[in-house]
Amino acid sequence: MKAEVIQQRSLLELADLDAELSQIEHKSRHLPEQQRFEKAQADHREANDRLAALRLALDDLDAQIAKFESEIEAVRDREDRDRKMLDGGAINAKQLTDLQHELETLQRRQSSLEDSLLEVMERREELQARQDNELVTIDELESELYEAQRARDDALAVIDQNRHQRVSRRDELTAGLDADLVSLYERQRANGGAGAGRLQGRRCGACRIEIDRGELARIAAAADDEVLRCPECGAILLRVKDGN
Ligand SMILES: [Zn+2]
């Protein structure tokens, strides 16, 4: 295949653009800003999960508190009733002993219920403090999430702009290139490597392998418009020099 030196130079620019485009793709997939954003999302989600668990635990404690309070109330009512009967005086000795015994039992029960209530209220206070802390944390994480998202979007916008510039230039170059040359280039690229590379001294710019003397002699003897391939990787081997 033949291609004018000007065509070869455009092809080299195309290969450089494609190398830059794959760097841009790699960069966009490994953005530290994206990692920061994902970490902020995960931290925020975890804090909200902890908050939800705390709210459930607090609801449970509130139910326990209400239950103890109503039990204490019932015991107190019973004590009041017993005391009124004692104060009324219209009871016999057996009833007096029974009532005094019941009052002692009720007082022990009340004291035990009050101890339990105190324990639950202390536990509630502790969880309430943790909930307050969690809310502060979530506030901070929301700011971080917002900042991280903005930084990620900014980074992606820069990448998009860079990609767009190169894709536009790529379209221009491809439109000006010989269709057979482009299709040879694309076929070679489809194999996974670079489609074309500059001959740099004795090395192929696409695969970086040194070309042996015999091949180099053949390359040196070839006409400028001869389309050469790297004997190692098959890339189109371009002999154009910068400003040439
Ligand atoms: Zn090569």
C-alpha cells in the first residue's frame, strides 16, 4: 500500500490522539474524585443506618419506660387504697396483718420497678447522646458528600472537554485520510495494540521492540510513500519526523 508522507503524518497524529484518548478513558475510570465521592456515599449510608438503628432502640426504650411508669402507678394506687383501709380502722387483727404484709410487698415491688425504670432511663440518655452525635456526623458527611460530588463533576467535565476536543480533531483527521489506510489502521488497532507507531531509531514506537538489521535495511530502502508494517507487532510503521 502507498500513502503520501502527508497522509502518514496525519496517521501519526491520529495514533497519538488515540493514545491520548485511551489515557483519558483510563483516567476517567480511576478518578480519585470518584473514589472520594463513593467513600462519602458509603460513609453517609452507614451513618444513616446507625441512626435508624438508634431510633429503633430509642423507641423500644420509650415503650419500656411507659410500661414501667404505668406499673409503678398501679402499685401506688394499690398502696393508697391499702393505707386508706388501714387509716379507716374498721378492720380486724387478721386483716391488719394482711394489709401490712401487702403494703411491704408493694413497697418492695415499687422500689424494684423504680430501679428498673432508672436503668432504662440512663440507657435512654446514653442512646440519646449517641443519636445527637450521629446527627452531627451526618451533617458533616452531607457537606462532604456535596463537596465530593461537585469535585467529581468538575473533574468529569474537564475530562469530557479533553475527550471532546480530541474526538473532534480525530474526526477531521479521519475525514482527510485515505479510507484504505484508515481501515488498515483500525484493523491493527482491533488486535489490541496501537494501530501505528513512529520508527524511533531502531525501535517501533507502537511495541517498543528493536527491529533487526535486515528489516531496518529493507525499511531504509523503501520509498517514502511505501506503507510499512512493524515486523514484530504489525503496526503501521511511520518514518515521518517532527516538522518533516
Ligand atoms: Zn511494533
